[in-house]
Amino acid sequence: MRGNREQGAGNRVHELKKFGALGAMAATLVLAGCRQDMQDQPKFFPQRGTDFYADGRSVRPQVENTVARGQLRENGYFYTGLINGKEGDGLPFPATLEVLERGQERYNVYCTPCHSRVGNGEGMIVQRGYLKAGNFHTARLESAPLGHFFHVISNGYGAMPDYAAQIVPADRWAIVAYIRALQLSQKATQADVPAGAHVESLSSIAEREGLPASFTNDWVLPPTSVTGTPDKGLYVLPVPGAAPSANGEGSGSTSRSNTNPAAGTPAGQRAPQQSGVPKQ
């Protein structure tokens, strides 16, 4: 009798376990059937309407008088180089040696291909046919406010594209500081340096580095240079504000000369200078 009771109890326990397992499986199936993937969940789609809001727009307007994190630009001059819409003069922070070194490093990376290491506008790609870049040592740019250079780097000028995406504002100002140092260096006198320091001409430095003295002379257009225009002509940018000419060229238009400045120019002779708006 005792053995039969124990066997019956064991059978009931087994049946309960069996029903429990079946119940768990059923619950799992039910929950799986109710699963909601992210692509199926309720949400707003960009540029689509909705009946959730009374105005029917899914994209909600920004809350007034709020600024996104990291975009509070209280110092407008630091981010634009402008004061009341005009180019300001001066740096937004001290021009320390560290700033100048950073400016030199960034300048050598982004500016030298067009403007060259000394800022004369005759970088390597210009020597290979690209439009002549701005020469920082002209009277116009030597007297230009520092905000002008920052504004040009940020927004472009003439044939020069903007570099806002490549260079952060602090580095743009560092480059501006270094450009001013370049300008001062090319006309430095003994009175401009500390006692004991020596002012040396660029041609002397070139010779010391093993280069010919002519290395610092004005650049001569090589006979192999190309213009990149379909008719082999010179690419000429319009002068801002110039009145249109009789042939329709002028403000807002682009023209090319009908001759190739390299054609017929013997090696060693200086080719005609390009006209129009300089790159910088």
C-alpha cells in the first residue's frame, strides 16, 4: 500500500512539472507574439505630418530663447571676425609663442599649397597652373585687419574656398597670428629684434640651406604649366561690384582670356600676371 501511494504521488509531481513546462512554453509564445521591433514602434518620421499634434506637424519648433549644448557663442568676434558687421582688428586671445607655433603648424598644412611657406602666393599648386593666390606682403593685405583673414578662412574669397570645416575657430585665429608674423618677418630690421639677435635676409637663409640665391626671386611661370580651361585660356575672376561690360561680362560673371599665358613665353621670362580678384 505504501509503495502504491508513493508511486501515485510521484506521478502527480511529474504531471505537475509537465504542465508547468507546457505553461512556460505557452507564455513564451504569447510574449513572442507581442514583441514590437524598433522599426515597427510608433514614432515620428522627418518631414511627415501627424495627427498627434493639432497643427499636424511632427517636427516641433525649437523652444524660444534656448541654445543647443555647446553652441552658446557669446563671443561673436571669436566666431566671425566681425564687429557690428565690419572686420575687426586684433586677436580674441593673447598671441603667445604657443599660439604662433600652432598657427605655423596649421598654416603649413592648409595654406602653403597655394600661399607658399613665406606667404607670397606662389605655392606648389600655383606653380603647376592653379590661379595665383593672394600675396600677404602687398600693401593691401599688410594693412588689412586681422578679422579680414579670419573671415576669409571661414567663408572663402574669390577662387579660395572656405576652410571652416577643416579648421576650428581657435586654429583659424592662430593662423591669422602667424600670417601677421610672416608679414613682419619679411620687412624686419635690426631694431625689431631683441639685442643680440640677428636679422637675416631670406636669400641668405636659402643659400645656407643649400639653395641658390635665386630661390627667393619672383616666381616665373614654367612653360609646362596649364590653365585648366577648355580653350587653354587664362581663368579670370570678376571684380566684385564691377559694372557689366558690353559683352555681358562683369559682376557675377566669369571670363577667360583668349590666349594661353604660357604659350610663346620662353623659359626664364616672366609671364603676364593674372588679372581679376586675387585668391586671398
